[in-house]
Amino acid sequence: MLSTRTHKLGFPFSANLRNELDDAFSQMFGKSLNGLEGAYSPLSVWEEDSQYHIAMDVPGMKKEELSLDIQDGYLILTGERKTVEEREFLHNERRYGKFKRVVQLPDWADPASVKATLDSGVLTVVLDKKLEMQPKKIEIQDVPKSE
């Protein structure tokens, strides 16, 4: 039987339904949704003409607290969001602890071109497309006229 968490303010469940479902999943199967542990780092992925972009929210984290690796066609972000101090929360929806996000890279992404920046709590990773996969403008030739 699943237990229902009651917050100090008397709410039968938090405003963050994802946390509640993640907790229930953890109790049933011993791990959290998407293989996440503790903190959660949402992300967006998009493609532009010659690049592949990944943006991950990591609010309040410093680059020294994050690790970014590429292995076997996967981009792997790991980190740990630590609490500033031990405290008794009246209500808390912020997630703390270790986390890991894994993004499968498309075959056309060039892992040698990876660049990463951290700005205002958003980690942005950009990979170029392999040269042979980038759009190329082809000039149309005139047919030579015979005399």
C-alpha cells in the first residue's frame, strides 16, 4: 500500500503532482521516473540548419557542480543539488540530491564539436552537424548550347 505524504501545512498532497507520482513509482519499483534521483533537470532539444541544441534548467547550480560527458552516442549530464543547510521545511517542492540526464545524440551530430555554456541557470549544449549532413546549396548549371 502506498503512503500519502502530508505536508506540515496540512495539504494531503503537494502542488507538484510529478513529485507525488515519482515518489509512488519509487516506492513500487525502487527507482524514480526516467532514472532520475533526487533533483530534476528539465530540458529542451531542438535542431537548426547546421546545429543540434540542448538546453537544461539547472537553477542555482555552478559549473563546478555539473559534469557533462559524451559516451557511445549519448550526452550525459550529472550533478548534485545540495541543500544550503539542514532545515525542517513547512512545505518544499524543490528537489535536492544527485541527478543524471541522458540524451541520445542523432547520428549526424558531431561529438567533437560540442560546446557548453551555463548562463542564468540554463546549461546550453550545442553540437554541429557532421559536414556531410549540413545543408548545402547546389548551383544549377546552364546546359551548354551546341552550335
